[in-house]
Amino acid sequence: MHAQSQNLLSNIRIVLARPSHPGNIGAAARAMKTMGLSDLWLVSPKKFPHPDAEAMASGAVDLLDCATVSDTLEAALTGCVLAIGTSTRLRDLQAALLAPEDAAGKALTEAQAGKVAIVFGNETFGLSKEELACCQALMTIPANPDYSSLNLGAAVQVAAYVLRRMALEENFAEPELDAADLEEVERFYAHLEQTLIRIGFLNPASPKRLMPKLRRLFSRTRLQKEEINILRGMLSAMESTKTLR
Amino acid sequence: MHAQSQNLLSNIRIVLARPSHPGNIGAAARAMKTMGLSDLWLVSPKKFPHPDAEAMASGAVDLLDCATVSDTLEAALTGCVLAIGTSTRLRDLQAALLAPEDAAGKALTEAQAGKVAIVFGNETFGLSKEELACCQALMTIPANPDYSSLNLGAAVQVAAYVLRRMALEENFAEPELDAADLEEVERFYAHLEQTLIRIGFLNPASPKRLMPKLRRLFSRTRLQKEEINILRGMLSAMESTKTLR
């Protein structure tokens, strides 16, 4: 991850407004840490600190230890250049309603200049009118209209995932395979053809489309050196079987 | 949501392999339902049914009621045309490693033709080598390298979110025509193993990693029905050669 991406993520603040269940605070902390976020604020949590929060945080207890608790959302937004509320409710449609990707793009753009808060409401009631009024934009996670009730920790996970993806701008390297070079692959095909003739599966007088079909099969993947060795070892074993006959 | 998108999502099966904590099963069910998924399979869950699962499922208890429990992953993949494993571990990098968006695109493309499984491993140990060998592709959720441990329910939420987002975009390539289903592929592996033993290339007393390596090779591609027929024809030819000796 580039230093700049990490800097952007470190400028994202997750604010949980009036969370009822301490387990959800822990789940949110874990979700944040898996995606490289660390700045957690809690507005009037019902129970915190709490063993359930620590249990659900798992390896992210450090985020709970560093979390800041405030009485009001205004206080939790101190120093922020932008606050984006979250909602699944139609009644909150008054603000510009952003998809997570659009909200993340906006958040990261502003995070170049300063702290940006993503604000999650109470599990049952969502964000209050007063809390919504503190937000300059509103994000919604598109969900099943018949059951749109994401768990609070799960909603934080989705938002944090999208933020990280956008911050990284999709540099997802393929793992390095020990790929065979094309000459090795050609030698394998020659060996395969010769063996298939010797075991009587391929008739050289009427080869049909057998070899092109087998080439097509193996060319869809990238054969590794070790795999070529295994396959040619198999062919040699077949040939010696034939020779012994 | 268009009917086609919903049809695609209804062909996505979420498989939890050996989950330890019933609460995570419930969280996964809730995550699924919020994103319009409903087909949940559990392979040897440690505790299920369980009150913790129902508590965490919240309004998605119906998915728990309809969940199918099986003894093996193979059984849970019955009827599937594609299985995509999930992992955050570097050791699993042998298969083509897909970002969630790429995995979802692949899954939804194939879901036009049949059931597609997304397979999640045990909370602590992930997918076993044997379970990974049942998967034709591997998805990873890009995470903080210093703490990549997503909660199981949170991982299902991210995957389900990405699937729903992609399903709503609705532009999918034609599915691979004539793809062999997983049972046919398993029968090919069984035939291959048997033949390799008969030609003396595989020593059943000391099989080493030969079959897993061959599975890995073929699982990087999607075998077609015709290709399975060719390969099994080759195996039969080898066997008759051996018999005639």
C-alpha cells in the first residue's frame, strides 16, 4: 500500500452515534482495523467500555483503547472538514444520497485536506434529525428492499471495505507463478502427441481435432514448470508401460 | 431490482465450511438476506441450530430454517457449476486469486447457467487444502496486511455486498457453454488417480502431493464436458494398454 493511500485512510474517522450494543462497537473496531482505519469516536454509547466490545473487537482492542467518547455528535466532528451520514431509510432522503463508492470517493478527496467523518446512527433508530443536520452528505448501502437491516458492524465493514478499495485504486497484483516458458510447453505437446499415438489413442492417419482441443485446454491456464515435469513424467510412465508389453 | 438480477442472486450459494461459532452463522445469514441472497449451506457446523445463531440472524432466521447441513464440502457443492473459495492467507495463493469484484463478476456470469458456490472456511483455520482443492477459483478480500482478520459474518457481508452491486449492473458475458459440472470433474479425478496407480506413476502407499497438484492444474481452468470425455478416453486407452500387457 502506498504511503498516500494510508495517509488518506488515517484521515477517515468512524463515528458511532448512540450505539446500544457494546458488541457492535467491538465489531466496528475490528472491521475498521481490517481495512486500515483507526480513528474511532463514540457519541454517548449506552455501555462502554464493556467486555462484549472487547470480545467482538478480537485483535482490534487497541482501537477501543484509543477511541474517543463524546456527549454530542458536534463534539465528535471537531476538526473534520466533512461529515457523511449513513442511512438505509427513505425518510432521510433530504440530503444528497450517495452510493458507498461515490461517498468514499468524496470522502477520500476531502481527506487529502483534513479529517472526514463517516457517521453511523443507533442500531434501531438510525441517525436523528439533529444528527443528520450535522452531515453534509448522506450515504446509503444499497440493500434488499424487503430486508435492508444491516448489522452496525457489518455496515461499518462495507463502508471501510469500499474506502480501502478506493484508496488503493485497484492495484491488485497477480501472484507470481513459476510459469513454464513456451518452448517447454511445446515440448510437452510434442511428447503428449507421441505418447497418445503409441498408446493407440491418437491415429496419425486420422488425427481429427484431438491435439488442437488438448492445446486449447492447456492454453487456458498457465502451466508451471513443475506441472510440465509432472505431466511429462506421466507420459514417460505410460510409454514404458507400452514398451514392456 | 430487475428480475434477472434477482435470478442471478438466487443462484448464488453461500457455503460455510466447519464454522465454529453459531453467532457467525447467524451474522452470515443476516448479511446474506440484506443483499438478497438466500441459499445457505453449512458443512459440519460445530453447533447448529443454536440460540446464538438465531440472535445474530435477527430478521433473517428464515435463512437459518432453510439452511442445508452436510458432512462434506463435496456434498454442499452438489449441483454447482463453479465453486469460489475465500482466503486471506498467502499460502493459498496457488489458485488464480481474484479481487471480490472480479470473483463476483465470474460468479454472476456462471450463475446465468447454474448454481455457483462461494465457500468460506473455518474462522481460525480458513479452508483446508482438501476444501481448497474443491474450488476452481479463489477470492480474497484485500485487507490491512497488519491485521487482515475479517470476522466471518463481515466477510460474507462484503462478498454479498459486492455480488449485489455487480448483479444490479447486469452486463454479463455469456456463460461458458458446455462447462462440466463439478461431479463430472470429480469423476475425472477419480479416474485419473486410478489410472495413475495402474500405470505405476502414483504409489498409493506414498502418494505425496501428486493428486493435489494435478487438481490445482485443472482447477485453474474450467473443464468442458467434451474435454472431460477426451481426457477420460485417454485414461481408458492407457488402462487397456496396461491390461493387454
